[in-house]
Amino acid sequence: MSIIRCLRTYRLPDRPSLIWLELETSDGLVGLGETFRGAVSVETCLHDELAPWLLGRDARHIEGISRHLLTPYVGYNGSGVEVRSASAVDIALWDLAGQRQGVPIHEALGGAARESVPVYNTCAGYAYNSTGKRRDIGNEDKPQGPYDDQVAFMHDAGELARSLLDEGYKAMKIWPFDIYAPKSGGHLISLPDLEKGLEPFRKIREAVGNRIEVMCELHSLFGGHSALRICQALEDYNVFWVEDPLCKMDDHVALADLRRRTRVPVCGSETLGGLRPFRDLLANDALDVVMLDLAWCGGFSEGRKIAALAQAYNRPLAPHDCTGPVTLMAGLQMALHAPTAIYQEVVRATLATWYRDIVTDLPVIREGMAQPTVAAGLGTRLKDSFKQQPGLIVRESR
Ligand SMILES: [Mg+2]
């Protein structure tokens, strides 16, 4: 038996998007989970809604727990607070399962499909997302360190591409069109703004030619007409994918229409949650690349089914990061195992800085390839120094 005895959460006031979860079991194990956005709401959901049902259950019954937590009477669709909370629990349950069997999660899932996983660098800065607000970069912004890659791609994307290639990265993601969306609610992009948005892509190709893959993130900020205009303008730059081009990405009719009218591959969408929205997008020819976030989709239990769906539709899979270190380690486990996984997202700015303050182990990247983990379970745990940090908010249900 492996009975869930304690559910413990940790969050930091200065990183209000992040929450970490530990599940303690009667066989002396501690499983680690995490989710992202609205940490206070997730904390309430975990302790007030989920803990009374979870405590006393057998942690080995992962699928049964996943089915129960992902089908509440309300809040079962999308990546809302119930699903994000369930995702953190599921990641912790798989960590426990791996530890119990003495194998890494990629092995528990059925074994690795590849020796290592290519990564791409999302060109965010040090605190792009975790402080609860996305950062916009203007001309006056100065880099806050050597890896402030969001400032770099807005100012000199060619030099940034060179710096990434020097470190072995062979793919990068940028979002230079974001700043032009708000003035029209995303429904109009003018020719001058389009030209300014294209400039980083032009600089990258001038600086390094086709030696690096470039992804363009549109963050679901655009309507059909402006998204199409951007996609068609990007056709000349050999972009690897355009991510989340439309507001909102569950509109498979509009997305399929966009996809038919552009040559750039469409990637989406870690924002959608579980299996069924991905089924709708794939069945309606609306996606080229499946991007999932294990901390938003329901964890490994739901994520492995999304991976199987991607395989059935012959589409590549790319787990999301740009959130937190546990999600990154979880994504790597999935990317090692999933039949059609092609990339794991990383952010070198966070990998080199605050991710290290939180967990004991992070992906080892050599020549742009994330190496497999060997430790049992997720292969990482919260650092003792993190748990002793002043200001850390800890809550326990027993
Ligand atoms: Mg994205």
C-alpha cells in the first residue's frame, strides 16, 4: 500500500504564478508536482477541494485518481484551476510511481524512444513569465544579464542567433509581433508594424543563414486576418512553426482555414488543456505540431494520451516550458518517451538562474540535446535551501 498521508504546497510571493506540491505516502515516499498561473487559486483548490478526497487513497491508483480529478461537475474543460490542480497531483503521483519502482518516469511510461531530446531556446529573459505579468520590450529596455534574450531578439536577433549557436542551441523561439497586437485587439496589423516584426527574422537569416531553426510565437493575440497576414509574411523566412496564431486556439474552424491559406506550419496549444481539444484540432486539420504542457493538461496520465493522439495523426509533439523547473523535468520525461516528440522547450536564462535555486537537478544539455535522466521518478526534488527560504508560504493538509 502507498497511502497518501499529506499534501503540502509551497509558493513564493515574488513568483505568484508558481506553486509546488509534495505528496507524502505511507511507504515513506515524497512525490513532487508543480503548476503555473494563479498559485493562490490552485492552493485553495488543492487543499479545500482535492485534499479531502485524496488523503487516505492509494497513490498507486494513478489512472483512477486522474479520471476523478479531471472530471469534476464543473471546471473539467480547458486548463482552469481544477485542471491545473489535478495536473500537479498527477505529476507527483507519477514521481511516486517511478520512485517506488526505482525507474525514471520515461521508463515507467514504457521506455525511451530516443537517446536524447533536441531542445530549442525560448528567448525569454530571467523573469519573463513567473512574476505574473508578461514583459513587453521597448527600445529603451536594457539587458539585465548575458541571457536577457528577449531584449536581445528585439534589438539584435542576428547576434543572439550567433550566441545560441556558440552554445550548441540549434533552434530558437521569438515573439516580435506581440507588441503590435493591443492597439487593434489583434485584428489589424499595419504594413509598417509587419515590417518591424519581420526584422528579427531577417537579421537571423542574414547573420547565420539556415544554421538555426526559428519558431515564431504569437501567444493567441491575433484575429484571423492579422494572423494570416503575419503567417504569409513569414513564409519567406523558413520558420519552423508559428505558435498559437489565433485568439482563441479552440476555434478549429478558423484555425483550419488559416492553415489552408499559409505555408508555415501551425503549432498549438499548451493553453487548451486535455485530450479532447487536441482531438478536435487534429481531426479538423488545424494543427501541424502538438504543444502540450503537463502542468496544464492533466499531467502524465492525460499527456501520454495526447502524445498517442499526436502519433495517430502523424504529428510531432513538443512539450512546453517557460513556466517552472518541475514542469520542465516532466516535459523531458515525456519527450524522451513520446513516439513523435521532436523538441523540449527550454529557457537558458531561467535554467542558468532561478530554476537552480528551487530544485536539485535540471536537464543536462549538451550540444543542444537534453540528456536522459537516470534517477528514479522525475529525477529532481525541491532543494532544502528553497524550503528554508524566508517568505515561503507553506500549507499542509493531513
Ligand atoms: Mg506558447
